[in-house]
Amino acid sequence: YYNVEFEVPAGYTFEFDEDLGTVYVGKFIPDDENATSYMLIISYSEEFGDYTLNDYTEEEFAVAAEALTADYEAPIVGTAETGMGTKLITVIETGSESFYGSILTIYHGFFVQVHLFSDVEITDADMQVAIDILTSMELSKR
């Protein structure tokens, strides 16, 4: 089990979905029904140890990005950083009629992913909201 704290973006309500002990899932629901929605997934694994994506080699980083994009038809993969300097993998789907994307990081044993869902094309501003959520996040084992 672990503790997680983060800031909820303005114009959103956070709804906790489930805590299975090893996986935490919740949704950021927009006040504006036309705005992008976000889903937060966090799990802890001893496999990741105290590593972060910043510690990954280029090869390890590429493998993580490939795993993240396995279910995407035509992904655009990129990188970003939180405001605290933690490396992120960003993915936006371009080959589907649905609009979605994802941001992933590994941080001291935690696998953290924010999914984005929208009725319109995902924008840089939408991606920045997800990055801001991750920047504000504090994780610790209980």
C-alpha cells in the first residue's frame, strides 16, 4: 500500500475508482463536458526498485515506450519532464477516430500513468494538464 497526494486541476473533480492495494485508479472529471477527461493509474512494483525513467538507458526507455504504445494504432511518442525534472513518456493517438493519449513515468518503484480522453484532438494544453498533475504528485509507501 502507499499514499498518494496531488493537486486537482481547476475545473475538475477527482473521483476515486478503486484501490486494489497494488493498483490505484481514479478519474479527473471536467466541469465542462466538452473538456478532456483524465484517468490516473498508479501501481508499485519491487521490479522498478528505486529507479526513475531518468535512470533508464536509451534502450530501456525505448522498450518502455514500445510497451506503452502496444495498443495504439498510430502513436506519436515523445518525451517531457515534470516541473521537478522527472522524465516522462508522452503518447498521442493519431490513427483513430477516438482522441486519446497517455503520459507515463516510473518514479522510485511507482508506475504512474495519466490517460487523456477527449471528443476532439488532444492539444499541448491538455498534455500540460496531465504533466501538472504529475508534477504536483507526492507518492510514498505506507
